Amino acid sequence: MPSEIRFVLPSTLRPHAKGLAEVPLQADNVREAVSVLVERFPNLQPNLLDSDNEILPFINLFVNQEQILRLDDAENPRLRHGDELLIIPALSGG
């Protein structure tokens, strides 16, 4: 049975998720959680995923404050009940 987790969204993505700062959902692993999130809020997809449904390079994911560097088969952490998944877009500027 999938774990109940919380997806925490930065303020820049909240308008694409009906203004929500946190989205509770159920998922077994990080990749599934991202898929469930964009299924629920399709307007998030171009802000998170490329045309191959891979996480955009400037999007950083954290599970309970631990950064996930890539989402391939080798690193797709399983989620536990109560985990917090956080999205932090990379900042750039001059």
C-alpha cells in the first residue's frame, strides 16, 4: 500500500496547484509521487518535467531534507508514511 506523504511546493509553483503550499498524496517512491502530483495538477508538468517526463535539471528534490540527485532506477527512494517531499527550483542571477 502506498505511503501517505506531503509534497511541499515553493511559492513559484503554488499558482499551478490551486494555491496550495502542501499537497498530501500517496506514493511508494519519489518518481511515483511526482507522477501523482502532475496528474492531480497538470499545469505543474511543464514546470517540473521535460518532454520525456524527466525532472528538469534546475529542479531540486528533497526527501526529509536529503537531496535526491537523480531519479533513475539506482536512486528512486522509497517513501515512508509521513515523509516530506520538497521541491526547490535552482536560483540563478547575476
